[in-house]
Amino acid sequence: MYHDHPLVAHSVMTKVIECVLGPSYFYHRRLIEASKGWSVKEIREYQETRFQRLIRRYGDEITQKDDYRRNLRRYTHWNVPPLAHTVRTGGTSGQPLTFQADTFARRQKERAYLFDIWSQIGYAPGDLRVCYRGEIHGGLVRFDRFENAWLVSPGATLEQELGRLRQWLRTVPPFFLHVHASSLFTFIDLVGESLFRSLPIRGVIAGSEAFPVAEQQRFEQEFGIRVAHWYGHSEYAALAYCCRECRGFHFYPTYGHVEFLPSETEDCLRVIASSFNRIGTQFVRYDTGDLAVAPAGSCTVNHFSRADAIVGRVGETFVDSSGRRRSLFGYIFGDEKSVLWDQIRDLQVVQEKAGRLRVRLVVNPGVDRDQIEQIFERRMPMVSLEFEYVPSIERSPSGKRRYFVDAMEEDTSGSYH
Ligand SMILES: [Zn+2]
């Protein structure tokens, strides 16, 4: 472990980081700024031109994940290396997907939008972050120089390592804490609330999964730390930031096209997204599997499309061998680039007993089961795992696949079937 000097020459650092980001980053940053002043008509014009181009090329049918699985080439434009590369997603529904993405522009575009979201709590490109999310290799804590971020490995936060983690945290200069929404509370629990309160945390960056507004506000009031939260998904077709004024989600009109269509779930709309990228897989009227609540009031901040809430993505927690509650999301879906997603078609995790998880897997033919099990065991040494290979995983009555079943809780409430 070594210490860098992240706060030294901060503005120089910001400029250096931005230079590395390249032309797409600056293009999108300018576009984001401009779009915030656009009228409803200007937004519609920008979106329609791009949306109609997609419809002309691919038709106007609503598409599902399976359409891209079966017909990836049909939906992929300019699939020429090195212009495009393969992206694998674990997907929050537990059903992985592989597609092609723009090698050069995508990362820069993502950065432009994420930095805009994070800037709402005072983040500037290059500011120091401590990340507690995903699968991190190389021990409990390591420093990523390019990201200017300390990466804390959730898989390494075993009981006997917590003292070292706490000691190290006391030495970190002011930082933004980057977590999955539900692992924020796991993190507080791991380091202890009084130490957490004493840390120089400038803000919390929490995306990737649902973070109910009431919970966000309670956290902000209780700890005096602001939260940046957003809704996005691994197919990169829609992105919305959680607005500090109306506490709803504003969809960036220049990122992708979003439609809200009726669903079978009461008061909820399906989020249908079309991507604006020119290279790689183009998602067209793609059913994201997520549900939104239509906005009740208006918001004066800008004219972006809005939703009051995004539902259908819930942060679930399990109980480890020491009796500690941890968010499952990060452990299972934290590393979307893992070879795991080439081998697994579907999965579900069931907890019937504290300290024990049953991992139900639908795998591709001919996969190496030992390798799959080893990957999970490496990621989750704090709980004992049992593996079950099944032909398919049942869907819930609403059509949603539950990736986590907490049978302990449901047993006591009597609602588990
Ligand atoms: Zn708003």
C-alpha cells in the first residue's frame, strides 16, 4: 500500500484527467450543458432525428434482451475491431447479455454524463474517491492512479481485516465515497458508525441500483453528507440523474431516447430505451425490464423527461457467517467483465439460513463448473455457498426474475412460496 498526494495541484490534476478523456468527453460535456437550456421542442427535435433513424434501420417493434442474444449482428453497426469491442453484462435481473460497444467514444461519453451527475455534490474530475464496490483484485485496499481512487475490496473485508481497514481509513484525506446504494450501509456497519461520522467524506456517489428517496434523505440529514444518485443500465441506452430539487429522475435527452409504456404492475410504466451510439450494438425500443413511476408534479430545473421513481431494482442483503448483513448486488454483479458471464445464462441466490447461500445457476453447455464455483467462492469467502444447477429460473407473477430470495425473512413473515 502506498500513499499518493491526491489533493496537491488539484486543478492541474483535473486538467490532466480531462485531457486524457479526449474529444467525445468534451463533445458530450458541451451537449449536456446546452441541453439543460433547451425547450421541450428543441429536445424533441434532437431526439426525433436520431430515434427515427434507428426506426428506419431496425423497425419499430419493442425489443427484448433475447432479440439481441439471438440476432446480435442485426442490431450491430460498424462491428470492426478496434472500433468496437465486446461487453458482457451481468444485468440486474441476473440474465447476462453480450453485445458490442464503441471502443473509443463510449467510455468518454459515460464519463461526461457521470461527472455531470457527480458534480451536483461538488465533485470535479480527478477528485479523490474511495470505492467500495465490485470485485477488486490485489488485497484489501489498492490505489488506482488514473482514477485517483482507492479501491476497497468488498471480498476482502473479512472480520479479521476490519481493524486494518479502519486504521487505514483514518489516514485518507477528504474524499468522495463511491458505493452501490445498498452497500453504503454495509460500509458504515463495517467501519463503525462513529468512525464513519469522523471521516472527511465530501459526498456519496451511489448508482447502479435503487436508492429510495426517503432513505437518501434520511442519510443526508443524519450524516450531513450529500448523495449523488442516478439510474442507468449496462446496455448504455438510457441514463437519468436523481434531481436534488424534485427528487425524481431526469433523463438526459442527448444520451438516449426513452419511452414510458403501460405495464402490468399497477401505477408503473415500462422503461423503453433506444441508444444513440453510432458504433456497436444499437438498442432499439429496448425493454429495459425496469419500471418507472410517472411524475406527479413538474420540475423547473430543465425540460428533460422525468420519472418520480424507478422501481423493480431492489437492493437486497444477505447475512454472512458472522451475522453481518451485506448487500448481495456488489458481490454478484460487481464485476461485469468477469468470465463468469460467458458461462452463466441465469442465476438466483437463495438464503434459507444465516451464513449460507444457495446459488442456483442456469449455465451454458460444456462450461467448467469448478471454475464458476471457485469464482463465487473467491468473491464471497464470508459465507458458505452451495450450488444448484437448474434448467431455468421461475419468473415472478409480474414477469420479473428475482435474483435474490430471502427465505429467512419470508419464512417468518409467512409470505414465501
Ligand atoms: Zn427535478
